[in-house]
Amino acid sequence: MVKNMGTIDRVVRTVAAVVIAALIVTGTLQGTLAVVLGVVAVMFLLTSLVGVCPAYLPFRINTGARK
């Protein structure tokens, strides 16, 4: 699969995932909201590590460098 995420996009997603994880671990987020945001954080982390966002594909969004 061709990468469709740029460096800034990947860094922002990683930072967001870390912040959400910290809020869950410290107990600031609890219950259903913690579960939902935890799933979002995992998705953010996975997509930032792989460099491909499946949600960008149907819209042909590419935040990476142009060739």
C-alpha cells in the first residue's frame, strides 16, 4: 500500500494517542469514553506507525510529500 500520511500528520496522531493513553492511565478518563478514546488512540498509533490511513483512501487525501 502506498503511504498517504506525511510526517506532521503522523506526529500529531502519535502525540494524540500518547495524551489519550496518559489520561486513561491516570484515571482522568473513565468508563465508556475511556474505551472509545482508547480504541481511537490505538487506531491513531497504528496508522501513524504504518503511514497509511484507510479513511483517506476513498477521498484520495494524501498529506505526504508530493512527488
